[in-house]
Amino acid sequence: AQKITQTQPGMFVQEKEAVTLDCTYDTSDPSYGLFWYKQPSSGEMIFLIYQGSYDQQNATEGRYSLNFQKARKSANLVISASQLGDSAMYFCAMRERDSNYQLIWGAGTKLIIKP
Amino acid sequence: DAGVTQSPTHLIKTRGQQVTLRCSPKSGHDTVSWYQQALGQGPQFIFQYYEEEERQRGNFPDRFSGHQFPNYSSELNVNALLLGDSALYLCASGRTGTSGTIGELFFGEGSRLTVL
């Protein structure tokens, strides 16, 4: 079974609009972390935001926020006021306590911001 | 402060050849992990090095091997290259905390390998 599922292969969004990228996960480990990374065409993975399984509040980092719904096992990324520079691949990833060293990744969502 | 640096950025090899990819971690980081990202897919974990030892390994054959040096830099070696080894190879570094957990991971821009 897929541990990280991103159901949106691609999205087109108008500049300045908010966008939600979906991510669902599957784990039996009570201690885990969820990450979102941005990958522009250059290839580098850029860290955006992190949510720990025990965190009481949803994580926020500038224009990025994570809509964490633990019971539904979802960790959607919300980008407010999208910009042209937000066009990139976005990946959701999970790190389980028992697999401290490895990230498990989704297939990614290609986001294109239209002017 | 230099981030994670990888070399070479691009390379082309033929089937059966061997390749070595290099990674220098971000300053202050002691853990290096390697990921393979095939075109259009998410990265797959290859292995992770800490204190010059392989600590965890993903589902990759023995053709994939690595090394970590005393200065924390790392190499990824792939022997007997196959067409399917064509991918972007990403290196990530992190700092191991006192509890043994690793904080945020920082990635390099990757080495794009093409096998013909």
C-alpha cells in the first residue's frame, strides 16, 4: 500500500489565488513527521514546512500552511496568494520514528501558476 | 554558509560502467543520505551514513554502495550500470541530535545520470 498519496498530478492556478495541494498518508507509527518540499526545474529539493504528529497546532511558514487532519491522515499544503515563482513540483514526504533516517515520498504535484 | 553541494551535476555513462557521485554536506551536519529520483516520480531512499557507517538502507541492490569520510562528505558508487539507473541522484544532509534523531534535511541540486 502507498504510504504517501498525492492525488493531483498537476494543477493550474491563477496568480494571487490560494491553492491547496492534497496529501494523505498511511502509518501505524504514533510518532511521525510530515514534510512538504518544492522542487523547481533546477532539481534541488527546497524544504517548505514540517508538521509533527504530536504538534497541537497546524504548522505555518510565511505563505505556506499545513492543514493537518490527523484522524483523516491528511496533511494538505495551502499556499496563499500564489506567485509565478511558485510554479514547480511539490512533494509530500513522511518520516516515521522507526525509520528515522529515511523519508518516504509521494509522487508529487506539478503546480503551474498562470499570470 | 554553503549548502549541500553535489558533483558532478550531469554525466553520461554506458551500460556496464561504474559511476561515483560526490556530496559535501551543509556545514555543521554529520549525516548524509542518498535518494534516487526517476523522471516523473518521487525520490526513493537508497541509504544513509552517519559516523562513517551505513545506518539504514532502502530497497536497492548491492550494486549501490557508499562511503562517508571523516569530514562527513560522502560518495555514492553504482557498479554495472543499467539503463534503469538513469535518474537524478539527490544527497541530503542533516544534524543528529543528542537523542539520535535527525533534524531538518537539506538537499543538494542533485547529479543527473544518464545511462545509454
